[in-house]
Amino acid sequence: MAEKSEQQEFEHGIDEKHIGVAPSPDLEDKDGLRTVDAGLSADQALALAEEQETRRVLRKIDLRLVPLLSFLYLIAYVDRSNIGNAKIAGMATDLNLIKMRYNTALTVFFVPYSLFEVPSNIVLKILRPSIWISILCFAWGLVMTLMGVVSTYHGLIVARFFLGVAEAGFFPAATYLLTIWYKRYEVQRRMAIFYAAASLSGAFSGLLAYAIEKMNGIAGLAGWKWIFILEGLVPVVVSFFLYFLLPDRPETAKFLTKEEREFVINRIALQTGSGQGRVTNADKISWQSIKVGFADWKVWMAIVPFWACSIGTYGFTATVPSVLEEMGYKTADAQLLTIPIYVFALIATVVVAFLSDYYQQRTPFIMAGFTIAVVGFIAELAIPHPKYPGVTYFFLFLVAAGLYCPFTCVVTLVGNNLAPSSKRAVGMALMISVGNMGGICGSNIYFAAEEPKYPAGFGTSLGICAAGIVAAWILRKAYQRENRKRDELLARDGEDAIKARYTEQELLELGDLSPFYRYTT
């Protein structure tokens, strides 16, 4: 309840004398206007003005930041996952991907992808995001384009390795960037729209592959090579414009006025969760912030539900075209049939994010999402494949929705609960880094010899989803217990007594360990 109170008090950046006086919708005149003539008090009128100002400023930020990051993630995810489409478009035959070779090509991407995420976010805090993310975008587009000229299995392995190096920094950078622009119960819906690009990429990649595959033979290149080349040229071109389009932080945002920049900075600084104290996003990266980011056990616990998402989604994305093909559909039809699955997952991701922000809860939605995935995996294991293709296809929808929709809850949970910003940058990157090692597992549990039943793949994903439910419950109880302890301390000693023990700078450096900070559950 303390979090709910803080959210209401600081939602519109109103000073204390205006707190709790939001206009009632029934105070309207004959024209439907909520005015002082219709019975609003002066405090209510001021609150309404602040609400309108907040919406106006957030709309400007939304239009500048969210579509751009979403588009970048769309093209990044298409580039890392289009290997599944290329496989059934002739790559497996041309590169002689026998036995475990395809799985190895999937796996090698995640080794550098996992290792370079924390260093990348440290560089992000040193450089401007517009510079660093532009470099990353150019690099992964160049590697993907060159992947279209490989002619051997070993060439594919080298290309996938460097693709992992190039793409490693983007996701942790983008998710961290969102947390410095929005308050804790505003950020997940934006992150969901951004992450929904991953769901959309599955549909988009299948549609593109279906069209590009028809270029087979042009310039003497196979259709699957054109998939890599054309989809790789897009981020190369985008990178040259990105430096001028991507805003770094509220303090330097040229698309906002001076007053708007101050408004954004101040409202973010007040979101401690208790109504007292403040946090900062202006701190510099240091060895201490790196150390505390690695030392927080709750970040490591959050890796378990992250694994449930990464193991499930990476294995699922790379395998679902083959699952559909083994159900008896032609290659082109299998590509197209993936589209409704990912669109459904996209819708589920966005709906869950809005509900999570509205109810100001994270862990219940994590547990609910994985429960849906568990039902889908149990069904896939129970169905006697390749019989009942319609039933198999239906439960693929549940699997996709159950794997995708908890993801933004997990990332936002950790982002909400780490402060100051340097610790958040390191902690989020650490969770994503180790969490993405699940892609190594996900790439090696769907064996060609087991198709179309894939008992190892579906069974492993089922088990890690169950573990994700347990981990989310542990995190919920841990955060709730710490919030209660701090509420009791504040009630017993009072705000003034606590502030007397620390300087303002010490409280800022404590971040989420401050007595005034309350965790999101």
C-alpha cells in the first residue's frame, strides 16, 4: 500500500498541498467540462492542470523514444532469429548442417552475446547512448550482410559469433534507457511495446523470408543468402541516422523545453516508493556501483525466470517453423503459419504490461504467464504428433504467449528495484547477460532426431518455467519483507531522525538500500 500511496502522491508532480485531490469525473458541467464552475476546488483544478501537463510531456517522450527503440529491436531480433527461416529455405542443405551443426550455429551466438552485455552497459554510462547504440547497430548489420556470402559451415559459425558480439549491448542499453525517462509504474507498458517487437519479429521475419526466398538464383545467390543480405542492410542504413534521432537523457533532450526537462528530471527523482527521499540518474559509473550490482542476490534470483523466458523463446523461435513443417505443411506455408502465433504473443505481452502497471504488481503476472506456458508445454508433450495438427497448432499459441508476456515483467521488476542508475545499469545488464546464456540451452534441446515430438525441448522448457514460478514467489516475499521492515523503521524513528543519520549524498549513494526506498513486488 505504501507504493500505491507514493504513486498517487507524485503521479503528476504536484506539491504536497495538492496531494490526493484528483478531480472526480462526476464534477462536470453541461458541456462535459471539469471546471471550478462545475464544483471543482482550486486544489482540484491545479491537480487537473498538472495531469494534463504530465500527459503532454510524456506523449512527446513516447513519440520520440518508444517507436525508435522498438524498430531497432525489431530489426535486431529479425537478424538473430532469421536463421530458422534460412534453414528451411535451403541453408541446411547448402551448408551441410548435419547432426548437431545447426544447433551449434545457434549456440555460438550466445557466448559473446552473454559475455559482452555488462561491459557494454559500462561503456554506455561512459559514452552517450546515441553514439554507442549507433555503433552497435552498424556492427550487427554489417555482420548480418556478410553472413549472406558464407559458403561453408565454418563460415556460418564465425559469422554467428561476431553477430553475438555486435548485438550484445543493444537490449540492456535500451531497457536501461527507458528506466531513466519514466517512473516505475509507467515504464513497463513502454518496455512491452518495445519488447513486442520481438514477438512481431517472428511474424515479420516469416513474412519477409517468404517473399525474399523467391529471389533464389538472382545474382547467382540462393534465396536464403538474400534473406541475410537484405535484412542486414537495413540496420547498416539506420545506424547513420540514429545518432541524430536517439535522445541520450532528459538533461540533454533538445526536443524538450528547459521547463519540460526539469519537470521530467524532478518527477523521476521523487519515485522512491515511500513518499520520502529521492533517487538520482545523474551518478557516474564506479567500481563501487559495479560491485554492488554484482552483489545483490535478488538480481541473481531474477535470472531464473529470465532463463525460463530465454530458454523457451530462443528454442521455440528457432524450432517452430520446423515443427509446423513436420506437421505436414509445405515450407512456405510453415513460414506463414508462424505469423498468427507471434501476433497473439505480441498482444498478450502488451495487455499484461498495461495490467501490471495499472495494478502496480510484477511477480503475480510473471507467475501467471509461466503457468500458461506450462499448460502449453504439457499439451505439446501429451499430443501424439504428428496427429491432430490443429490441436498442436492451438497450444503453440499458449506456449508463445506464456513465454513472451512475463519477460517485460522480469526486466521491469529488476529495473524498478535497483538504484542509483549506475547500479541499475550494471544489475540489469548482469541479469540479461547471465539470463541470455539460457539461449545456449534453448538452442540445444530441440534435436532433429526427436522431431516432430521434441520431448527434450518441450520437457526442459516446462521444467524451467516451473522453476521461474518458484523464483518469482521467492522474490515477492523477499521484497515484501524488506518493505515491511523499512515501514516499521520509518514509523518508529520518523523521517527527521533517519535523515539526521545520513547526508543527502549518502542517501543517494545508498540507492535502493536507503530506508526511504520501497521495492516493487
